[in-house]
Amino acid sequence: MMSEAGEHTARRGETGGGKPRLNLNRLEMPKQSPGERRRNFSEVATGYTYEMAMEEASRCIQCKKRNCREGCPVNVDIPDFIRLLQQGNVEGASRVLKAKTSLPGICGRVCPQESQCEHACTLNKKGAPIAIGRLERFIADWERTEGTVTTPEIAPSTGKRVAVVGSGPSGLTVASDLAIRGHAVTMFEALHVAGGVLMYGIPEFRLPKDIVQREVRYVASLGVDIRLDTVIGINYSLDELLNADYHAVYLATGAGLPQFLGVPGENLNMVYSANEFLTRTNLMKAYLHPEYATPVKMGKRVAVIGGGNVAMDSARCAVRLGAREVYVIYRRTRREMPARLEEVENAEEEGIHFHFLCTPTAFISDGRNNVAAMELLRMKLGEPDAGGRRRPVPIPGSEYAMDIDTVVVSLGTSPNPLIASTTPDLETTRRGTVTIDDKGKTSKALVWAGGDIVSGGATVISAMGEGRRAATAMHEYLSR
């Protein structure tokens, strides 16, 4: 019988001489079958078991050059936490994780690791990067089930007070980073629950809300005072916050203003913005109607306009809310879709149809002000645009119609203009995003910003990265 040490050596793919061999057997994560998950809002991916996590962690070759760490927007010490997992020390791995991120359970689920840390992994050259995100999720879930909470050491009080406006991923990151450094942090959230886009934008089957709230509570446990139902720009202006003895302010209000096509019929009944549709479904729990009194009226033939992660979320929610046919309408090809490949594949498995190289030109009424069909125009790909993707070009005379009874428009968002309109000396772009320097500083004294209010809409981890960068700059200023 092989000894425990010998078994571990074999699992890591080492020869008798101690020279490591590459183990390219990346371990997939179990998930609900498509037929089962179409009928519920439970989490699709069920996570690694302890044994699976140990097996996947054992594949890491502990490179001297830490490319994976450089690929992480918040610079998590990835090789270090994986080494501790290899030793079976999950609690130690959690401490390493939480030294750089307060949201491991969230990042492990929704971050695009395939284009960041895993893309930079040395084993990605062989097509089998370490499943870093899945291991991060395992650590966070282990801590939750074991009832163990690892917290970093809090620095002595600096006597400085900071206001954080918005409790999404960027705001939570700044709040936790500054609280750990000894500053008194108050977070203001406009909604009745903290979490921002993590609560209203991402469906339960991709990011369970109890996971979000657990990590919100963790941030609060660091000493952050979270005040709900408080709208900055209405309850208080930005200047009033600064005059209330706050030494600095961080803006992280996100981008909640939906964009539309601007075509005829867009104001018909049963044409939703993705923001409204997902907020009613996720935050207001329309999928649990009548237990929760916020239903979403859903037809049988649903068209989702767009090709990003929000479009995938909308389409997959529509399936679960009872739609018979769901179509994703995208003006480029599958290759150009900004959505994560994993989410596109999940949508396809769940029976969602994709119509590429076409765009709506009008929505048609049934005569009672309800949408009944849409006119589409076929497209072809032309020269690359400023972002490097080939630009869609209309094909004249290629119009056709499609019968639908529900539309969800998912074309991106821009920041709510409320704060900018009440703060004349806060510089913004034509898109309404807040202008910042390379450290997150805005044009207004004592005010920093990050996340979607700056980008207009990006990933959770990029918002966290901007928050970490700004927190460092704010701490340097507050420490003078």
C-alpha cells in the first residue's frame, strides 16, 4: 500500500527523483444538470469537495515567477494560498486570501479568472491552468460551513473619518482596506440592503445572496458603519458630507442608468431594461412570487438584446421564470461576445437560442400597446473599432421580423447623474462617468472614486482593483 507521503507525491505528479511533472488534468466543478436547473434559482455550480480541492491544488507547480499574482487586479498571493491548501491548511489559505480581498466567496464565483489570473498561469500554455477561482470559492465556502472567520489585525485608530458612498464591490473593498488601516469608515447605501450590483444585478443561481450578505457582515465586523436607505445627492450632498467632519470621501455608486436602442416601439409594454428586469428578479425576489409581492410579468417568447454577462443573466432568468423560448440578439458574432464563455455555454445548455449578426430596428405593437414582434436588420463585420472588435455594418434590404412578446434590453449602463448634478466641481465625461487620475482622485478636493461610476460598467474584480488602488492613495493622504 502506498504511504500517505507517497500518495501525495504521486498526486502532484512527481517522479522518484523529485522532478515535478506537469499534471494537466484540470478538475471540473460539479453542477446541476441543464434540465434540472432550468426549473430553479439554486446555484448552478455546486463547488469542490475537500478532496477535489486538494486534488486540484496539488497540480500547482509553485512557479518562482508569480504570473498568476500579477494577473489578479487585487494582487492576491495565489501561490501562497494554494501551497497552504496543498498542506491541508485551509484556514491558513483563508488568511492569505483575506489579506488582499474581503470578498473571496464572491470573487471565486463571478470573476473572469480565465482572462486574468488563470490566463497568466504557467499551465495555461498547456491548456490546463490551475482552477484558481474554484479554489478561492472552496476556501470561502469552507470557512462558511466550518463557522470559522479569519480576520486581519486592525491598526490602531488614526482619528480620521472616511465616507464611502455605495456598497458594491468597489465600496466594500475601500471600506475594508481603510478600516483595517485604522480609519473610521461610514458606508452610505441608497437601497434597503447593502451589496450594490452584487445584490440587484447578479442572479441567485450565479451568486447566492446569503454569500453576499455574509461578506457584507464581514466588512461590518472590521468596524465599518453601514447606513442603508441613504441617498447622497438627496439626503446629503457631497459637500455636506465633507462639512460633517469626514476627512475624505470615496464614490462607488455604480452605473444604474440603463441605455436603450432609441428605436420605435421601445416604450411598449413588456419591454424591460435589464436593470429593471434583474432588480425585480434578484433584489425584489420576483422568482418567489407570491411569497414576495414584486412579480415580473413574463411572456412565452423572450428576446434579450445584447451579448454581455448581463444579457446572459437576463436570458437565463427568463428561462427560469417560465419563458418557453428565449433568444439572445447580438449584432456581432459569438467570437466578439463580451460575456464569459462559461456563461454563454451555460445559457446554450439551458436551451437559449442565439441570433448573431442582427440588430432590432423597431418593436411592433399588438394594437393594445404590448410588444408583439420586432423588426431586425442583418449585419456583417467591417473594420475593427476603437476597442479592437470588428464593427458591425448593416446589410441594406436585409430586414426581417420575429414574433416575440417580451424584450429585455441589455446594452450597458451609465452612472446616475444625481451626485454630479448636485456637485458642480466634480468633473465628469460626456458619458456621465466621473473623471479620476491614476490613483482614483477626482477633480474635487478630498474625493476619490472607482468602480462603474468611473468605468461605466466593468467586472467585479476590476472595481475591487480600483478600490484597492484608491484606498492606498487615500491612506497615504490621511497619514500625512
